Amino acid sequence: MRLSLVIKKENADLEKPVNKLNNTLVLQKKIQIILTLFILGSFSQIKAQERIPFDQGKKYILAKVSVVGKISFNEQTVVTFSGLQKGQEITVPGEEISGAIKKLGKLGLFDEIAFYVNKVESDSIYLDLNIVELPKLNEVKFVGIKKSKVEGLIKDNNLTKSKIVNENLITTTKNYIENKYKKEGFYNTKVTITTTPDTTAGNNVNMLVRVDKGDKVKISSIDFIGNKQLTASQLRGAMKDTKQKNVLRVFKASKFIPEKYKTDLEKVIAAYKEKGYRDARIIYDSVKYNKEKNMLAIKINLEEGNKYYFGNIKFLGNTVYSDQQLNRYLGIKKGETYNGVLLEKRIADKTKPDGEDITNLYQNNGYLFSNINAVETRTANDTIDFEIRITEGPIAYFNKISVVGNDKTNDHVIYRELRTKPGEKYSKELLVRTIREIGQLGFFDPEAIDPKFKNVDAGAGTVDIEYNLVEKGSSQVELQGGYGGGGFIGTLGLSFNNFSARNMFKKEAYKPLPMGDGQKVALRLQASTYFQTYSVSFSEPWFGGKRPVQFNSSISYSKQFNYSYGRNVNKSQSFNIFTVQVGLAKRLTVPDDYFVLSQSVSYQHYDLNNYYTGLFTFGNGASRNLAYTVGLTRSNKGVNPIFPTYGSEFSVSAKITPPYSLFNGIDYSTLGEKEEYKLRATADATAADANGQMIKKGDYLDSSGNKVSTYQEAGADAAKVDQQKYNWLEYYKIKFRADWYNKVYGKLVLRTLTEFGFMGAYNPDRGVVPFERFYLGGDGMANYSMDGRETVGLRGYENNSLTPIITDKDDSRYGQQVGATIYNKFSMELRYPITLKPSASIYALTFLEAGSAYDGFKNYNPFDLYRSAGFGLRVFMPAFGLLGIDFGYGFDAQPGESKAHGQEIHFIIGQQF
């Protein structure tokens, strides 16, 4: 007859070490019971001559292992993973079988693992390995949460189709979801997970996850006992993440998270240490839950202790820097109120990686292995003496510098931005700067840049740095369509921000386009029934490949026909603009390498063909704009270019044209007196003028349109005069911009901005040209414009609505906007990030803005401003760029209005304020 020996049945659980230990103990107990039952049963079920002496552990030669049961794996693969081999000597029962079971169990693929004896021939044994696979996940459904949250939970717990379903997966998923919602304040969250066999497939199951969040648990009160020196309000303010309920609080909700509560208790003690109370301590604290109100009440009993002052502070072990130098960084004097938090920050400020503290002073000069500690040496009455004990250690040097994670971007694009060079002295400042420079490239997730220290060798004085990066999408597409101005408007834009021009002729590089060299190529087409715009631009950040000199070039062409809102387009009346620009921007080293000097030359050709719309005084002719622009910028904002949290950007620029008036020999003050610039009839009149005279083609006319005898009596033809004045545009334009970013609380960032612009003329007789002027108000988006205008956003008002208008009633353009020649703008924004993931960066904001624009310096008043406030949202997606919406409220009346303008909604595409 067939004898069988069940060695083990095991529930596999690989991910929780405690379960593995429990399974081992259960295994041992199962083996003992099974072997005992088998031995006792074998005596009563078989004849004496057929009994095999397993109870003594006999040695056999393994002849074969056959895998039985329903499995989807290859039989030989399973045997190989068990570690058993044909011809191997094994002991039954013995360690070889037990070891095979453990190895298969560690795979986490099987629900049951059992060995049976098939037969024994002489000293050879044949075993059957019976395996029951763990079920696989077919689908998962969530009940009790919003659909928008389901995808994130599935991704976070890796609940993908065909995932092995075991107890560990169910337990970790349950714990993750419960902890996630507890962190959001749903402290009573309960999760139930059930699985049911899938009848449509094999060994598959469907998972149902029921989530009962319950009501959010808030904190009704935080009370303090024993506090005399600090008020309860001050102590509650010190608790950054544990807040009692307050309807006026916007950015920090009331919720209770045990881990953060413990941290906040430490911050309460830190608040006392900042005021000199070194011995302050918490005697006890209590957290009571009111089930009826679903709220917590917190009580904290304090002992404040005495107030202390700094005594003598000595430095020990310092040879590189003198006591005087270190004292300047420490900034603490004898007799000042003791401040343990300040002392810690002056030695090593953990909140600022580039802070001005003693630790960074050493580490920025190569002393990676330095160690600095403040030790209390004497306490006398209310005075504490300190020793700052310094172990300087050897100077460290960068050894191997490597980059990983750049799957698309070529190595040289990253390495040329690294400030940490092999063989150079270690500097934490250079490490922080490198992180910023990589983030500013825009090709990687700035929140995921992780410099890892490897092979740190104090003996050799070397350290390896490995920069771990995560690529993000950098190309963008713009596709828009809609009706405006009486017709359909379509826009197609493509921007490739990590292009590779050198691989354009390599077929294998098109995936779908040659990428990886950090160059930028942008193509844009916008068209409707009455206008067309085409543009292409190219940018190379390291022109020549050896120096950080950026090369920029662009070319565009626009054509607009005269039209009416009734969709009548007159193609015999057109306005064409051709533009070409070339520029270089060089990174400087003096005063520091945050400065960039940029220079460019641009040329625009304006061609008017019978285009009389009131935009200019003339409708036939051409204007040319040859300009040189020079700018100086200093930017150290970082690290995320989409959501900067620190630093600033200052820029000043000048755009100038040649002073044609100095050498062209034209007296612009007397143009209107010359015969060729006088008004003349262009056709025979059908009726007499005011003086009863018939006008024939070519007759001179006065400013009222009446016939005169001589050209001296005739009026000046404004169109001809302006055509001569603006044949070659002559002007200069100065702009200044200052932009700051500061963290004010947690993730909350304050952005402050100021702008100023001025446009002037060399020759007062020629005047300021009607081109290139400033138009203030609205979303600030520069749509197609025919006069080279510069739009300046001021939310809360209509687009361009705060721009000066012509007030001279004798001017044919009376009431029309003329554009400003001077403006200033001030802005403050509070920004809070909702998510900064590579797939989508989202942040909310509130703003205050003010600004004004004038048609001349004599009317300029920097304090007479249009004011507004509001809130908005920004979403940055790599494929589409920056999108946003703002709700603004204008507190002042727009020109032509008598009361506050009120609400305006602005949609933002592809640009920031």
C-alpha cells in the first residue's frame, strides 16, 4: 500500500517579520503533531514487514520530486526554488524537507505546501510536492470614499490585477487606509476587507474594501495648567500641528495625530527655552475623548522653573577659526537671556541647509567630519556657562560624483550644472547650490532630488556623492479653439524643452523626437478668418558647449486683415509684421555667479496696406524697429521653478534704438510746414466746401477740409507727418523688476513683487512712438498684438482697462487707448502647495495688488494706485504647462466708471504674474 507523510501546510506571509516568526513556531508544532499521528497510525494500518522506519529519520537518495496540484508555474521551476536536487541524500524526516518548505514559503506565492512519500525503492525515495497557489486579484472595489480617491489608494497599495492576495496584503492595506485617514483627522476610521472567489476565472478573487471614516475628530480645547510666564495663546501657537477648533483658521485644520502631538509637546518646551526657562517640563498631559461630541479635550500640566541667562562661552578645539570669528557667527553675548533654541540654531540650523551657522562655516570649507557641541560647564544661581567643543577633523574632498535616474536627459547636460567637482574641497554650500541648479533645469522633479553620501572615508578624507533624480515630462502642447471677434480662432503650440538638435538626422533618436540635450524648440500657429500668426524659436543654454552662455533666436510673421464683427473680412486691407531676434545671455562670476548678463538684437518690420482702423494716424506705409536690449539679472530662487520657496530675482533692462534724429538731418518740428506733408484732396469733390468752392483732386486743404490757395495755408497731413516720424522707430525703454520668496509658516510661502517701466524719446519734437507701450490691467496674457505692446497684469480689472486714453477732443482718436509710457505695480501673494508631484503641481494663492499707468512722467504719481485683492489656483502639468484661474475684486473705478469695478475672473495659460 502507499504510505504518505504530510510534512507541512503553511500560510505564506513574507512581508511582516513577526508573522514569519509565528509561522515558524506553528510549523514546528504542526510537524510534531503530524509525525506523531502518522507513526501511531502506521502501526495499526500496515503489516510489520511493510512498515518504513520514518520515526528514526532514515537517509535516502532523492530519486524524483513530482509537483501535484493546480499550479500555473513550471514544475521544474518550483522544484528548483525548493533547493532539492535529484540524487541528493536527504533524511526523512529531516532538515532538507523543512528547508525546502521554508524556501518555497518565502516566495509568497503559495497558500499550502505539503510533501508526500510516493514510493520507496531500496534506498531511493520518490516524493510528491502538493502545492495550492495563493489566489490572485481580479478587481478591487471601494465603498465609502469618493471616486476621485480610489485611484490613489489602489496605486499606493499596489492593488494591481494579478497581484498575489495573502493575509499580509490585506493587513497592510487595511492599516494604510486607516492611518491615512487618521492623519486627516478621521480618528475613528474603520476598514473592512473581504475577498470572494471570481467565478469567471481560475484561482482569482475580487476584493471589496469598505471604508467607514466616521466624522472628523476635532480638538475642542487645549488647556494649560501652571503656565505663568507664557500665555495659553502663546503655547497653543507653539504647537504647529495640533490646533483646537477655530472657524477663523484657514490653513491649518483642527485634527489630532499622536505622533505630531508628541512633537508639539516638545515645541511647547522649546517655547520656554527660547524665553530662558531651561528647566521647563511637562508634568503630565491628558487627552480625553467625548464620544457624544466626537471631540478631544487636551490638558497639559507644566512646571516652568526659573529663568536663566548666558554666562561665559568658551570655544575649545578650534584651530581653523579664531574665537572672534566664531563669536560673530554665534551672536550670543554674556548676560543675554538664555535661549536654547537659538543656541542650537547658531551651532547647526537644521531648518536651513544653507544657514549661517558654525557647522556650515566649517562644512563649507571642507570640514565634512567636523563635530560641534555646546556643553553646559557651570550653573551659578541664574547664569549658565558653556563650552563650545569643536572636533574639526581632516579636510574632506569630493571623490566620485555620479548621477542616476536620468533616463532621457544626457549626462553632460547635468554634469555641466554640477558645482561639486571630483578632487575639489568638500562644501555643503556647493552641494545645496547643485540641487538648486538641477531643479532649475526643469527636466527633473525638484522635490525628489536626493544627493546620497557614499564611501565616506574619514581616514582618506574623501566622500562620493550620488545624485538621485526622477525625470519628469518637459515638453508641452497647446491646442485651443473657440469663437472670438466674430470668428473661429484656433491655436496650435508645441514646445520641446529638452531637445537635441545634434541628433536630428539620426533615425534611431526619434522616440518620438530627438531629446536629451537641454535645448528648447517652440513652434506656434494661431489663425482665424482675419489673422494669422506663425512663430518658431530655438534656445541653446550652453552655446559652444564650454561656457554657460545661452543662445536665443526667434522668428515670427503675423498678418491681419481689416474686419468687422459681422464677419466681413476685407483682404485688400492688411497689416503685416515680420520679426526676427537673436540674443546671448552669459552667466557672470562677479559679483557672484547668480548674475546673468543678457544682450539681444531685434528687428521688426510693420507693413500697412490701406489699413485704416484708428490704430495709427496713417494706413499706408511702413515702420521699422531695430533695437538692442541689454539686461542684468540676479536670481537665486529655488529649488522648484514652479513653486519657489526661497530666494529672489532682480532684473533691470534697457531696450534702445539708434538715435536717428542725430544724423538723419530731419527737423521734425517743422515737418508739418513742408509742402510734401500738407493736406491735399485725393479726389474731385461732388459738392462745394464751406466757402462755396469746388474741390478738385490735388487741391490744398486746411485742417477743416476747405480749399486754400497755397500750401502755406494748408493744414498738415498727420498721416504723412507720422509716417515720416515713425519710418524708423526711435525710443528707449527701461524696466525694473524685483521678486522675493520667503517661507512664513510651514509650507506657506509669501511672494512679494514690484515692477517699474518707463519709455522715453531722444527727440521731444519726434515724441514717444505709439509702438512698444505698456498696457495695464487684467490677466496680463499677451495675445496677438499689432503694435508691439507690452501687457502688464493687474487682477481685478478688465484686460488693458487701466491704460491711458486720448483726452484731446480735437484728436480723431479721442477716447481710444494710447498706451502708457510709465507704469508701476506692486503685488503680494500667499501661496500654499496642495501637491508638488511630477505629474501635476497644484497650489492655491491669495493676493493683494496695486498699480497704475500714465501717458507721461509729468502725470506720474506712484501712490495714486488701482487696488485689488482675490484668490486663485495654479495647476502645472508637464504636457500643458501652467494653467490657472483667479477671482479678483477691484476696489477702484476703472477709467470711465463711477464706482468700484468689483469682481473679475481671470483664466491663466502659460504664464505667471
